[in-house]
Amino acid sequence: MHELSIAMSLIDAACEKAALMGNPRVEALYIRVGPLSGVVADALEFSFMVAREGTAISEARLVIEKTALVAHCVRCDKDQTIDSPQHLRCPVCNEATPDVVSGNELEFSAMEVDEGVTTNS
Amino acid sequence: MSPRIVEVRQNILKQNDLLARDLRSRFSEAGVFVVNLVSGPGAGKTALLETTLRTMRDKHRVAALTGDLATDNDAQRLARSGVPVKQISTGTVCHLDATMISNALGTWNLAELDFLFIENVGNLVCPASYDIGEHLRVVLLSVTEGEDKPLKYPTLFNSADCAVITKCDIAAAVEFDREAAYANIHEVRPGLPIIETASKTGQGVEEWIAWLESQSVVMS
């Protein structure tokens, strides 16, 4: 269960960004999680709710966007969306697709802030 | 003022990734080739490493870092091979990260090493997310674990550069289905090189080391 470590890294990064902006109230964090990131979204959300307590962003929501697994199919000469990381095969022609284009993301994409309200700490 | 969205666009594990990148350039500059061994608990990482260190030490300057939650049993076993070994106690942390590696290296002179092996914590999930500055990630699958492990843990197998099947000397006794194992590994990571070994008998160890040597030449 490394989701707690990841939640803490995320919170550290968000607090750092917020401090640079003069500590506005952070309403939400937006993240993107891919099926090959090794992270379970539910566990991350749970960890986040625990880890945000007592930090400068203790009221922030976590908004998780689950991204698709996309691999390049050599036979179709096209990027294809793969249903499951258990079968890295083109959904159209069934060719094996070792060339993963995206799906590893574990990205802190954006932050929603209210600059009318500032927090201390 | 109403709330607004500020774009960030950075990897959540940015700090780890930056440190891992630094470590990798440090390793490359010093001419040491670094291999991260990952697997579930009991797949035979320590046994493979013991055999590997003993076999390689005459020809190469080798060393190992071994991660463990609580005990230093693995470090003690590995130290018997007579090469530099250091224990990383992770406490309750289920994986190694770049900071732990950086701290563990301490005063080691990397220029005096050719190969550094890092034995990760036995865990098929968490180590997948953490770059520790390695050149190669090798996943172990023992014949006793069941051929469907790659399908259950696709992320770790997908992130690996090679799969080593261990304990092949008892494959028949546990009715290991070799074809199914190969098929499953290649479902989650098409084309992944697979090496079959048995640390007790030495089966496949020569092939494994030859493969490591060839990779170290390509990468460095």
C-alpha cells in the first residue's frame, strides 16, 4: 500500500505550489492516473483524505481522472486504446502491442484555488 | 474573487524521479551498471543474488544493496559471498525509493564497482511506481507461484526489462506450466526476454550473467 506515500508526495507538492502563490485556499487537486501507474485510485483517495489533515490544504478535494491505456499497433499503424493491461493486444487485429504510448501517468495536473481566501501555515 | 484552476502538470513522484535521474547519471559516469531485482516475497531474489555475486565476483567488481522491512537476514546471507553488501531497512515501507538508495550509498566509491544489484522489498505492487535510478529492472517469477502471476500484477511485469523464472529445478514437482507462464508474461509485456534459472543447481546462471554483461555493454 504505497498510495499513502504517493498521497503525501502530492500534498507536499500542492502545499509548495500554494505557498508560492501566497497560500490561497486550495479547493481541489486534479490528478491523472493511468492503468499502468501502479496506483489504485480508491486507495489513493482514501489515503489523501487521511494525509491532508493538518496540512495547508486540509480542505482540498481530490479529483482523479483515470486515463486510458494506449499502445501503438504496428500492424494497424495506429495508436489503439487497450481495454486491460492484462492483455497488451490491439483490439482491432489482436497483434501484440509492446509499444505503450500512454497509461503510465501519475500526474498532478492542476489545482483549484480561491485567492479571495488565504490560509495560514 | 471566484476560484480558478491553476495548471501544474508535473509527475506526482517528481522529487523521486529527479533524484532517480541524478542517481542514474552518477552510476553511468562511474561506470557501474545497476540492476533492480523485484518480485513477490519468497520468489528467490536473495538466492539468485547470492549465486550471481559468487559467480561474478572473480570477473567483475560487484556489490549489493538489499531492502527489507525489518530483518537483516538477507544482507547476512549475501555478505557470505564476500562482496560489499549493505542493508536498507525500510521499516513499514513496502518499496525502495530513490532517497533510500542515495542514503544507502553513503561513502561507497562507485568508480570501484562494475555492477550494483539492488534487491527490492518483496512486493509485486508498490516497487513498480518507483524509479530508483537503475539501468535495468528484472522481475522474478518462481515456478511455485503460479503461472498467472503476470496477469494478476501486470504493472510490475510491464515495467520490467527481463523476467527470470526461478526454482526451475523443482518445476516438474510443482507441475509448472512453462508455456502458460511464457504466454502470460508476454500478454502483459510482449517480447520481454525470459531466462530460466535454478539458484540451487546453477541452471541458467551462466545465461543470466551473460545477458547482464551484454546489457551493460549496450547501456553504458
